[in-house]
Amino acid sequence: MPPLPVRDYSWQQTEAAVYLSLPLRGVRPGNADVFCTEEYLKVNYPPFLFEAFLYAPIDDINSKAKIGNDAIVFTLFKKEIGMWEALSLGSVDKEMKQRIREKSVLQAQAKAKELAEAKAVAKREDERYALKIMMEIEENERKKIEDLKENEREKANKALEAWKEQQNSAAAEEEKIQREIKMCQQKKQIEKDRKKSKDKMAINQIKSMKSKNATKGSSAKTIFSETLKDDCVPAPRSIGNIKIQFTPRVFPTALRESQVAQEEEWLHKQAEARRIMNEDIPELHDLKEEEKNPEWLKEKGNKLFGMENYLAAINAYNLAIQLNNKIPSLYLNRAACHLKLKNLHKTIEDSSKVYRIMKQHLRLTHPTKLYEKMLRRFGI
């Protein structure tokens, strides 16, 4: 059955636009096919067909069509300002109509191709822009990580320099003490030599006096002998205590035979290597005083967690748990670190440990009935 041409339509115009109303009963956006180019307008709504070979070219890109209420309303914007004598050309033969149809189809295909190419270009530009943004974000993250590493490196260098200065000052103080001791010994030796020389001079004087006064009696000898005793015998030493402080040593060698700076640097490097390689937790006698406090280690782990250094935080919690394995918050914090690292089995193990500790605590601190009531309350 051939399509039925639609002739019952109305149109109005201004110098810039044409308003066309096409009544079609039951028309909806999904069952009407609208095709529009600069010179041709077609509406296919089976069994109805509407064709218009437009009087003048229109702007088909900006023109609009509204479908609804049993009608299609077109707003066609003219390319050239002016009034039309009719909506469509009057004297158009079949061949001309066919050429216009083919030309319109070709124009529509060309525009569709241009739109597709434009969309492809826009898509490539968007992908390039997105890639650029991602690269900038990654570069910023890399710079941020490098800055953090540099800050940590500077802190470590400052701490090492401070430790070296402390060691140098201690060595200088020790050298000063040794120099003062040596000077005291030299002064004592000088005083001793001076006393010896005085004693020798007194003995020589006595001998000379004896040779000159050989005729004198025993009373004079006694006087000279008493004088000699008083001059030769030194005074008794005063009683005192000398405090000796020994520097604590890690290596068995004596301080005067060892190189303190190299040994301390070696110990520092060994401790850092144990922390980096995540080796076994050091023995308690290798820890500092603050590192033997579980609460201090917990705070240290919390700070490392806030800095997103989850492995170091886990090491701090491990050491705290080794010192005191009855603190539930240590297991909870370590479970949070494992969760951030996607170690789900470790997370479940630590959470189960917290459950067991809390359950045992409730059993020990509450009577049986109250304990069972609290278990039901908390869903344990």
C-alpha cells in the first residue's frame, strides 16, 4: 500500500524563521522518522508521508522539531533573512525531486561523518587531557613522596650530626680530664723533686758543719741530728677519695684502643638495617628506655599510621605486643594497618585476638550471670 501524503498542515513565517505544524494522530517520538536538510524536509509516519522541497535553504543544525499532542511542530531557521512566497517549490519535476533527495542524503551522510569525526577528535582530546591530568597527579604524588623522603633524610642527617657532636664533646671532655690529671702528676713530681733537692742541700750543709765543728760535744750532735730529722721527714699526706667514672662500652676492647665513632656508626647502621628489613624484633636489652614502654610504642605506631607508613606502624605494634600482649587496642591498631595493606587474614587474626582478650576480661571481672548478660548484650 503506497503511503498517504499529508496535505492538512499549517505554517507561518517571520523574516528569520518558519513555523510548521503537521497534525498526525497518535504520533510519538518513537514511531515517527524525521529527516531534515538545508533544502529538504521529510516525515515518515506509516501510513502517512510528508515531503517538502523547501523554498530556500535553512539552518538544519539549529532547527528544531517538537513531537507530541498528536502533532509535530517544526521551527526552521532561515539562512537568509527574508519572506518566502511558499513553503516548498511549486514547479519541481520528479527528476529534480530525486536529485534533491539524493543530494540531501549525501549532505546528511557528510554531516554525520563530520560529526562523528568531530566527536572522535573531541574524545581524543578528552583522553589526552585526562592522561595529562593523571600524569600531573602522579608527578605531584611522586614529588610529595620525594619531599617526604628528603625530609626524613635531613632529619636522620641532623640526628647523626648531633650524635657526632655529642661524641666529639665527650671525647674533648675526656681529653681535658686526662690533660688535667697529667698536669697534676707533673706538679706532684716537680714538688717531689724540689723536696729531694732541699733534703740534699740540708744534708750537705750538715756535713760541712760537722767538719767545721768536729770538736763540739755530743749535745751539739744531738741538736744537729734533731734538726736533720725535722728537715728530712715530709709531712703526712691528707686523706681523700678519688671518684672514677667508666664510660659504658658495647665492645670488649678498651676505650684507648678502640675507635668510638666507627663503632657507634656501625651499631646505628645495624639497628636501621633491622628496622628496614623487618627482621626479628630486637631483644629488650638492645632497646632504649622509651622503647620499652608499650604506650610510647603505641603512640609511635599511631603517628606512622597517620603518615601512611603502615609497615613501620606494624613493627611498632609488634614490639609493643611483645612487651605487653594484654592490651586490646594494640591488636585493633595492627588490624587497621593490615586492612590498609589488604592483608585480610592478618586483620581477622588480630580482630579475633581482641575478641578473646575482651571475653576473658569480662569473665574475670564480672560474676557468671552478669558475664552472660553482657555477652548477650554485646552479641558475643
